[in-house]
Amino acid sequence: MLTIERALVDRIVAHARADHPDEACGVIAGPVGSDRPTRFVAMTNAERSPTFYRFDSLEQLKVWREMDDRDEEPVVIYHSHTATEAYPSRTDVSYAAEPNAHYVLVSTRDEHETEFRSFRIVDGEVTEEPVTVIEPGA
């Protein structure tokens, strides 16, 4: 189960809406071993595509080094789908390289509705998990 503060959900959704019609992407880091996302990091979609995302390799190296320096790990890896449901594509599954991460997808296909879902992706196996949104300090 993913437990995440409302402010972080709002930032993910805002990033996804701002980058639409291209897919948005980023991570939320947290202390190693805590499974609690705390630090939002919006990243650049190097593909600038409405159907595919890829972290810029230099930016990813910088962010992952920063997480190492802070004793953090990528607790959430997120991206948006602009025209389809919030469910991992075959490409998303093939690129899922962080077995401990929660893979969050947001669909921006409907400008009035937000579909926000979380998955675990391990060895090509996709498992949807519940999302609990908490208020700050909870």
C-alpha cells in the first residue's frame, strides 16, 4: 500500500496537467527503508512525447546521486498517461528497474477527472496497490 500526503499527490497531478499533452515524470524520494515519500522531484521527460517518457540520463544521474548523499531512495516513480488509463504499458513494465518503488500513474485524458493509481512492478509482474492519501502531520 502507498501512503502519501495530499500535498504530494497535488504536486504530481499539477505536474501532469502542466506538461499535458506530453507525459510528465518524476520521483518522490524518501529515507532509505522507510517506504514514506517525502521529497518531490519533478523531472524532465527527455522524449517530450504524449505517448512515452524517459528520464534525461544526466538529470537522473544527478537526482540519484543526490538521493544517495541524503540517504534517500526513490519511493515513488511517477508519470502520466495523456490519452489512456492510468495503467502501466508494456514499455513502462520493461523499464521498471526499482523493485522497491511504488509506480504511480496519473491519467490526464479527462481535464475534469483525475485518475491516480499506484502499482508495484517486480520482474515484469504488475500488481495494483491501494493508495491512502493523508493530510500533513497525520
